[in-house]
Amino acid sequence: MSRDHKYVSTGDEYGEFVKTHVLPEIKNSDAVVTIVPEKELVDPKIATELGAAIFLDKPIFLVVLPGREIPPKLEKIADAILVLETDDPETIYAAVEVTMHEFFESMED
């Protein structure tokens, strides 16, 4: 892998977006919730958020929708995994809320 300075530069637009939006949001959050994308669709923002969550030691919650698979390395770093049988937004939100509540409640014990 080459070190193309275009991608490691802090002056590029995406780098600025990450510094001004993504990192502050993750720093101020209790956890990172990620819907696992389809295998062929690796989203740069999701990848950046997961990397930041790891560096900031934030809990990572993965939501797996029907027909999707978790990459094995991603599965290893997840604090909680929700495998759902629906892609209904209200169901997803409710499941994430319950899982996060249970996770943080168990941390208090």
C-alpha cells in the first residue's frame, strides 16, 4: 500500500469533514451504532466512524439486517450485535435502544 499524501493530508475536504463533524459527534456519544453494509458496499464514513470508535474506546453496536453478513474481524470488535429479521426503521430504533440500555445497565454492575 502506497502512502499517497493526498489521503493522509489534513487539508483535504474529507479530512476537514471528519475533524469538524465526525470526530466531535463520536467523542460526545456514549457508543457508535453501525448498520452493517452489504458486503460490496464499504462506506468511507462508516469505516471512518468505526476507526474513530476504536481509537476513542467507544462501545460499538452492530445492526445486521436480513441478508447481510458481518465480516469476521468486525464481529470480533463489536460490543453488541443485533441480528434483525426486518429492515423497518422503527423496529431497528427500538431494538438498538433496548440493547444500548441493557449494555450500559450491565456496565454499572
